[in-house]
Amino acid sequence: MKGSQIIITALEQENVEVVFGYPGGAVLPLYDALYHSKLRHILTRHEQGAAHAADGYARSSGKPGVVFATSGPGATNLVTGIANAQMDSVPMVLITGQVVTRLIGTDAFQEADITGITLPITKHNYLVKNAGDLSRVIAEAFHLATTGRPGPVLIDIPKDVFEQEAEFSYQKTPDITGYKPTYEGHQGQVSRAARAIAAAKKPVVFAGGGIIRSGAYRELQELVERGQIPITLSLMGLGAFPGSDSLFLGMAGMHGTVAANYALMEADLILAAGVRFDDRVTGKLESFAPGAKIIHIDIDPAEIGKNVAVDIPIVGDLKRVLASLLARFKSPETGTWVRQVQEWCNRYPLSVREEEPESKIKPQYVIKEIYRLTGGEAIIATDVGQHQMWTAQHYRFDRPRTFLTSGGLGTMGYGLPAALGAATASPGRDVWCIAGDGGIQMNIQELVTAVNYCLPVKIAIMNNGYLGMVRQWQEMFYEGRYACTELAGNPDFVKVAEAFGATGLRATRCSEVAAVLETAADTRGPVLIDFQIDREENVYPMVAPNYPLSEIIFEGKGRGK
Amino acid sequence: MKQVLAVLVENKAGVLTRVAGLFSRRGFNIDSLAVGETVEPGISRMTIALEGDEAQVEQVEKQLNKLINVLKVVNLSREPTVFRELMLIKVKAEPQTRSDIQQIVETFRGKVVDVSLNSMIIEVTGNDEKLEAIKLLLEHFGIIEVARTGRVALLRSLKIDGDRS
Ligand SMILES: Cc1ncc(C[n+]2csc(CCOP(=O)(O)OP(=O)(O)O)c2C)c(N)n1
Ligand SMILES: [Mg+2]
């Protein structure tokens, strides 16, 4: 069998249904083999779009996203998408073409050392110089990408290797000597954790993306409910626990709720599950959770103790560790504490706004209306900026895998292609992309992809004519000097949508929001809505970078506590 | 604090880059790094000397363990270990200073491995202090060049090589 055929057959063995990609000289043989197969291929308009689409596919479905790209510029165009997936632990397998073996190292046409370039941003990568290695390498790549702490794996294949004959012998879930993730938690540690929880007076569960990657929602919910323990989530964790549950305090961190941040700071015990204590969530590290004993459960031992000193470390798969914790679980006495945190929730709600019909559009209101319209059932992809934080705050994510956002890398341009990936994975589901006027222009070309493949995503642009999040920082920390953050000369987004063959809508007044959303939902195919929002609206509450979580900046610039 | 890690790796293309890249990327400094084959075919041993506090080095070990091509990491600073390094020193040597140099070399159980009209090359092995000491003494005569292998090390009782135990 030819190398390229080995690859296609291997993908079929892995039950891959769809590949996102972009062809070129070095992958011609691969695309030729694809031509004869039943695999679906989504041709994006930029390789970055393909990478983010595969990412959105993976995050929404739990299955690995697969990408093809050519050598040189095709491969380097993937870099942001790979780094993004690595930071957020998203399973992907990326196959790039490379110049023919004998030209490697000669600066040949369209040669780039993509394994070298992606070394620090992949879970692992391979350069395959013999077709005889392809079966094994692909099996390893899928295994690595999807097990342990998931992540992107890149396979670089010289053009002549696609043409080489070799035997196909595929062994799924291969044994890899240097790779042995720990799945079962240490039982002694689990017992210690159970005792610590039972003894706690002010416990908080702080859960993140690891819960979603592990599929540990039920265990998490049972633990929270049995123990009556208040819970907060990281940005990456939203959806891991029902957002409308009364024990949910909202998101933690820089733009987290007051209740969530106060709870972390006042807690005597934090059960941290599948989080990595990013600086956006801890605030000033030395001041974080001063009185709390910390139990940290994660499948990646390197995350434990990396940023925050941990009292009870447990390495393992969250689903299994939480299950064994539940087996020994004794509820703590939390009545007083729960009343305390609920008082914070009531005293410091996220800004609610009375809407006058003729008033300017407040972005928070749009998000709430999208929530109402979709019954909280939609998959929501966001871009990066203020609109992302408003979405995280005001759309109550009740289900896992419904919130696709670039957390670790904060990649503008992620939202639209990620939404397309989700729409590919879940036909028939409502998929919305909430984007900024800045970020949407970073991958706006993918509107064609939406139109071509009839992917009916609804795109809501929160158009403030600014790189809003950066402008907010300039307002707050640089005395309002708006250096290069005004997006002068933005295009007419309605016309842009129409030029691409999509439907374009616009709303400029509060009274138009609900109607325009309904029109969008009732329109077949991709729709783009230009919401012209109150331009200088800011995201509150906020904890300034490297400040303690308790020093919260409220609307009107007062600093609390 | 100076620490030494023994890292067993699969002898595959790019593995040195993966290990070295990890150090620079995460802001850890390598003092020295020595690589060589083990008795096990396809497995190499890296001996890495680095500077760092307990928490930093623990993080290095965990990050190294995450590399797929890394099979085992042992922190030798926590165990009784034999350290050795080989150093070649080219030192200025006039006919009248040669015997003085010779004497120093003998005291340190070194070897003269090359002699020319006005220089000698000396080979010494030992631990850090010993190599520093002879270097200091020879500086008096004028050192022209130094080449060092970096430290290699083995546990005194147990061996981590190839898991034969
Ligand atoms: C690729 C990339 N470049 C730059 C940034 C820095 N950045 C973060 S938020 C932001 C502003 C985004 O503006 P917009 O898309 O209009 O969203 P808004 O904040 O206005 O809602 C910028 C420039 C980034 N996150 N990603
Ligand atoms: Mg904007």
C-alpha cells in the first residue's frame, strides 16, 4: 500500500469522519488518496481556519480533530491553531506535507522545519522518513492526542514517503514506552482528601477544563450536591457544572464574580479539580486563598505544585478520582458558609441593566437574549476580548462542551472557525459565534466555508469600533490614551456577509435586539449580525493583573474590600 | 543549589533538542549536559547539571517526564552518587617549567597527553572541586585552552541503567 493510502486507511480505522485542510504541492499524493475515499474534507480558506475548526470540532464533540496542510507556509499557518490547542489541551492530529526526503535541510522550495517549530507547542510530533513507520506513528499520534492530558500531535511527512510502498499493519492504542499516564488516584491521598473535606467549614470546589476533558460532570455534580459545597469554575471549566444551579457562584478570576473570588479567598479548603491555577484566575499569587488547604486533582503531575503550593496532591483521571472520592465521601457541615456565599451572590450580582427601548445596545443584554432564545442549548464559540468575558459571565452554560473559547492562548480569530468545526460535528444543533469587530476580521474569510458547506452558524458581532479589551486597559491603566485601539474604517459587516453569500443583519437600538436575533434564528444558512453596541462599555467586575482576588474593581471604578 | 539529573532517553532524532529546548523555554539553566549511549541499544543517558531550588528542579523533572522520548528521570543529588568529569587543559610550558607542571599533574593523578615546544595538554578526571583546583594551579603557568565533558554520574548502590536490577 502507498504511504498516502496507509494514512487514509488509518484515519478510517480511527473512525475519523472529517478532515479540515488546505492542499498544496507536498500533499498532492495525500489529497489524491483522499479523493478516492469516503472521508469528508472541509476546505477552509486559510490553514489557521482549518486548525481552529478542527479544534472546535474536538472541543464540542470530544473526538480528535484532524487537519491536513502542505509544507512550508501551509504548515506555518497552522502554528497559532496548534499553540491554541496545546494551551487548552485539545486533542488534534495534524498531518503536514514536507519536501522530499533528499531535499530536507537544503532550504528547498516551501521547506520549513515544522517539527522544530512546533516542538514547544505540541504534545508530541513526528517526522516520518519511511512509509514503513506510518502505521505505527499514526496509531501513536491518535493515542497520544486523545489520552492522558489531551493535546495536538503533528506528523510531518515528506512527499516521497506518501508515494512509498509499505505494509499496512495498524494497531490501535499502541503501547508507548515513555508514555504511561496515571489514571487511578492514589487511594491513600483520596482518603486524606475525603477526611479534609469532611472536616472543612468553608469548602469551595474550583473546577476547570479537566472535568470536561475527562467527562467527570456527573461525579462533580454529585460531589457538590451531596456535600452542599459551593462551586466556582475557571473560564475553561464553564459548562462542567450547571450554570443555573444555586450552588454555582459563577466564574472565578479576573472577570469572575465577586462571590466566586471572595469564596476562594475566604475558603478553608479548596478542592481544585482539573485546573492549572493560571495567573488570570489566581490574581497575585502570594495572596491567593490565604487560609485554604488545597486539594489538587489533575492527570498531569506537572500541573500540581507548578503555581500554587498544594496540601493534598492527587494525580489521576478526574472521573475515576472523583468516583473513588465519592465512595469515601462524608459531607461537611456547610450551612453557615453556604448562607454566607449566597449573601455575596445576592449583594454583588453581575451588572443588571434596565433596558430602555431607544437606548444604546448593552452587550450583556444581547448575550442574555441569545441565552433566552436558544434555551441555553446552543453551542457558543467566542473570539477573544470583552465580548468573550461578557459571554462567560452572562450566558449560563448548563452543559459541558457547549462553550468553545480560547482560554490559555487568548487567540483572536478563533471564534468563527471554531464554530464551523462545531457545526460540522453536530449538524442540527444551534451554533453561535459571539465575536468582536476586531477578531472577526482575523478569520473573516471563513464565511465562505460556512456558506459552501451550508454550516448554519449565527455570528453575533459585538461591534464597538474598538479593540475593546485593550481599550479598557488603556482607559483603566494608561489614563485613557487609546493608542491604536480604535478600529477606524471597519467594513460594513452586513455587506461583507452578503458579499460572501451569507445573510447580514444589523441592530443599533436596544428595541431591535430580540427581533433581529429571532430573524437570525429563523433564517436558513449562516447569518451575521452586526450589533452596534455602546462603544465604551467595560467588563466588570475586574481584578487588576497581579492584584489579590479580593481587590475588586466595580463599575464606577471603586475598589472593593 | 546545584543538582544533577540522570535522564534516560530514546535515542531518536531530535531528542536532544526536545530536552534542551524544554530547559530554555521554561527558564531553567543548564550548567552542563553530557550524552552517551547506555548498555541498552537505542537508549541514551543524559547527565544534566543544573542550578535551582527544590521546587524548580521538581518542576524540571516533571516536565522532562512529560516528554514522550524520556523514559526515566532520576535526581542524583538525592542519592549517594559517584560524579566524574574529564577535562583537557592546554597549558603554556617552557622547558624550565615542565617538571613543575608534571609534578602537579601527578599529584592530581592526571596525564600528560601531548607535548610541544611551548605547551602541554593535560588530561584529568575527577569531581568538580578537583578539576577546579588543578585549573587554579595551572593558571599560574598560563592556560591556553580548556575543554570539559560535563559531569557524568552513577548511583553508588542502585543503578538506573536499563532496569536490569
Ligand atoms: C491574535 C491576537 N492578537 C492580539 C491580541 C490582543 N487582544 C486581546 S483582546 C483584543 C481586542 C479584541 O477586540 P475585538 O475583537 O473588537 O473584541 P472586543 O474586546 O472589542 O469585544 C486584543 C487586540 C489577541 N488576544 N490575539
Ligand atoms: Mg471590538
